[in-house]
Amino acid sequence: MDELQDVLKQHAMIMKATTALFYGILVSIAMNFFWEPGHIYSSGITGLAQLIGTLTKNCPVHLSTALMLFVLNIPLFVLGWRQIGHRFTLFTILAVFFSSVMIKAINPVPLTKDPIICAIFGATINGFGTGLALKNGISTGGLDILGLTIRKHTGKSIGTINLIFNFFIILAAGEVFGWPYAFYSALSIFINARVMDMVYTKQQKMQVMIVTTKPKSVIDCIQNRMRRGITIVHGAEGAYKHDEKTILLTVISRYEQPELRRAMIESDPAAFVSIADNVHIMGRFYEPEP
């Protein structure tokens, strides 16, 4: 059993390292093939690295985007190491390192300079890579680490910080390249976030209502598969046959939906299950440690 667990851990580490490399390739394609030729800025630390690279292009010392992407993340690596976890931070460092190396190594190929096309395709490619990395349990650095740290200690997100930071990036795009490019960059940031959300389903919450005649079996099966609290409503009655039923209420992430389906098939295939998408919650919602 111990040998099997060791093999599974090694396999998981290899998968995370491969995902970090794949993310690095995707972000370099987005940067070199679309964002840079189209004068589009990304969001967060990547956008700040681009801005520094642009402003120092004609200076005696040019601080490239690839270099600044890694340098600006160093304080966040320290924060992640102290506050989140060593393994998580190591894979984050690996993802950012691969990104910096690939941006430098892969020669830019300006397929088009149309800013709308560059904004859409660059954001789609990067959003897919970021979502895939998060889905496989690794961070891409930047504000992700700050967000995870704040959420760990307060249960709150850093939506306001993200908004202010990205607003600064958009203003910089307007000042450097002209105001139409500020709007193109805003479009790219929006598409990037939407694609990332589509791929990274762990942050999408779903409310589940289960009507069952086997509440104990269902509760045991769900809680063996997922760490989720369940509210029990006794005394429900079916309107057709007037048989006694129990209503179970819980909230899961979209990522856990396959596990819920398997749990229901195992415990009570005849149960009625209703799922509401994208619910908003108040209070604590358990999320596994990165």
C-alpha cells in the first residue's frame, strides 16, 4: 500500500511539472505571437512585466518581459512559501520559470498585428493555460498567491485589488500605445478571465437539492467522497404518492459534480437531484489546501 501511494505521489508530481511546462509554452505563444505584436497588455504581474519591458526598451539597460516576470514574482514566492505551502510554492516557481524561459526562447512570430485578433486569441490561449494549471493544483504566480493567502486567513477574495491593478494596466496601455489599445487590453483581460473560469471549475459553486428516501446512505456516500456539509430537511412529502421523503441541501464546486453523480448512483439512483449553477455564498466554504 505504501509503495502504491509513493507511485501515485510521483505520478502526481510528474503531471504537475508537465502542466507547468505546458503552461509556460502557452503563455509564451500568447505573448510572442499575439500580445506583443498587437500591443496588448495582459492582466496582473504579467501585464506589469510587459509595461516595464516596454518602458525600458530604449533605455541603456532593457528589462525584458521574461526577466521581469520572474523577478516581480520573487516576493510572492516568499509569501507563498511562508503562508501557503512548500510544495505548492515549488511548482509555482517552476511554472513561472518555464514561462520566463519560453517567452525568451520561443522566437516571436507576428501572425497578425490586428489588435482585436491579438487580444482575443492571446487571451484565449493564456486563459486556457492558466485554468489548466489551476485545475491541476499549481499556481501561475502573480496575484494568485496573494489571493490564496488572503482567502486562507479571511475567507475573502481580492476582487478589488485585482480590479485596481488591472485598471492601472489598462491606463498604462492607453498612455503608451493610445487609448484604443486600452480598450483592446481590457477586452483581452475580460476574455482571459472568462476562459480561465471555463477551464478552472473549482471556483464555480453549485447548490444541490436532493430528494431521497435513503438519506443516511446518501449522506454517508457524499461525505466519504467530498468534504461537504449537508443540511437535512425532514418531513417532506411527495405530492403524487404522498410517500415520506427527506430533502438534503448542500453546495459543491462544479469540479466535484462527477463525484456527486457517482455518489448518487451508488447510494440512491432513484433520488431526485436538482442543481443550480453559479450560486453566491456567504460564510466559509471548505476548499482543499493547494
